[in-house]
Amino acid sequence: MPQPRVVRAAAVQIAPDFDAIDGTLNKVCDAIDRAAGQGVQLIVFPETFLPYYPYFSFVKPPVQMGADHMRLYERAVVVPGPVTQAVAQQARARGMVVVLGVNERDFGSLYNTQLIFDADGTLMLKRRKLTPTFHERMVWGQGDAAGLKVVDTRVGKVGALACWEHYNPLARYALMTQHEEIHCAQFPGSLVGPIFGDQMEATIRHHALEAGCFVVNATGWLTDAQIAAITPDASLQKALRGGCNTAIVSPEGVHLAPPLREGEGMVVADLDMSLITKRKRMMDSVGHYARPELLSLAINDRPALTASAMPEPFSRSPVHEHDDRPHASAVPANPAADDGTAVLRVAAG
């Protein structure tokens, strides 16, 4: 009888370096080194860890956050660029799949972006958070479904979502239809308070059960000194504590190691991939338990473009030989991703 395939995974709870992106990058590389010493094959870092999550936007009104926002622009990550090259090199050197959250700068816009590097250093996926949440909308632009993909890596089929994207059931289902085996979740941590960690607990365990996959969840951490640097107002500082729940959950909704709710550290666990089949033989949400003739998902996975080339010159109607108005064929064949296409289609009965 063949031996079960086992993947050793790590979820990192860690504080960024607010002073320099190189400091945070060094923390990423050091964590990969430490994980490699424990035989880790997949490592997940918190949401927008490089250079740091924009905590300032949660406790400051827009009129006061201009300088902080500008600093984030200056330190944000260009993809591809020197930062992604350094992470790719470290992934390749350690033979490790790396899931990293970054503030991505694309010319004049910032995005909440998730990067998946394969164990040979290849950047397999760059995806942007579909809808920034609440205060985040003052910081990041919106993503599209072009990156809503599961990628085949050395450890299996890996997908990722950030924070409250997990409350978008259609986004989660899009990954489930691609037979996601390991789901990498990223949250900022040190935010909102203990209730945020409690909600996270329900969220990641539910996805594991519903998708029949492993969930590796990483949250960030802030020191007291960092909290004081963000805001000196003690009444606001409490909003930057709690909200951590770094954990690894099986397809049966069970923690495979004690979760980390406070301080820096790393949760490491072995993923027995046979547990996926054990769960799905009873309930496969995108297989024998689905009813596609009643409910199915339609995904507009075209990149959101602000401009697209017109088609080749179109023929004129022989009846209106001098009519210069564009015909229907002049409409771009690939409209932008926000063209209003329905995301859920219910079949007629």
C-alpha cells in the first residue's frame, strides 16, 4: 500500500520593520532559513507583510494619514523587482514554497497582493485582493479575478485569499472548483481586538471543512513600541491589539498544532494529504455534493484594463457607404473586468 503524501507547513506570526523594507525582507529570509531547519516545505507569511500592513489607516482619519500613505508608496514592492528576486532566490535555495503578502506598487496605485513562489523560485501567482475592506479602501485599489487561481506547486494545489475575502463565498468557491488542496490565508493581526481572532477561528475552520482542504493561516504581530509609534492615543491603541490566530487546520476542521494568539513565533504541522480524500468522500462541494444544474459559478477572469486595442478595421455596410459611425463589430472583444458580468448564475428550473 502506498505511503500517504505528507507536506510539512509553517505559518509565521511576526512583526514587520517599520523603518526599512530591507529589515522586513531580512525577517522573511531569516524565517525561511529557520523553517528549513525544521524540514518545512511550505511557509506562509501575514497579509501585506512587506513592507508592513497599513495599520495607520485604521486609527487615523484620511486628512491625517497623507504622510504615512506616502511612506508606504516609497517602500512598496514592485512585482517583479529586487524584493521578489530576493525572495525567489531564498525559496530556491531552501527548496520551499513561499506565500507572501506585499503592498504592491503599480505606478500610481497600491494593491494588497499575494505572491506564491514555487520551491524552485518561480513566481507562480500574483493576485490582488478583490475588494479592500473599510479603511483599506483609502490605501489600495481593487483587484480582479484574473489572479483568482489555484496553482500547481511542488507541495500540491495551492490557493490564497486575504482577510475578509474569506467572507466572499463566491471567491472561496472559485478556488474550490479548482480543487484547492492547501489554502493559504493571510490576515494583518494586531487589529480590532480579541473578537477578530475569534472570528478568524470560525472562518478558517469553516473553509477547511467546506473546501475539504488544509488551511494554513498567518497573522501579523505588533510590539508595544510599534503600537505607540502608530498612535500615541491610548484610547486608539487598544484597537491595535489582539486579533491574532496563526494556525494550521485539517480538512476535518481540526487544529494540527496549537494556534498562536500572541507574540512572535511559527506554527509547524505535517499535512497528511490523504485526509482530503477522507473528507471529500463524504462531502465534495464541487463534486458529488454539488448541483450545477441548479447553482453554478460564472467567473469573469479577464484582467481589468484601463485601455484595450481596437480590432482591425471593420467592413462598412454597402447600404451606408459614407456612414462613419462605428458598427457593432467595433466594440472591443475583451471589455474590462468590471463590465457588470453576473458572478452567480442560477439555472432555470
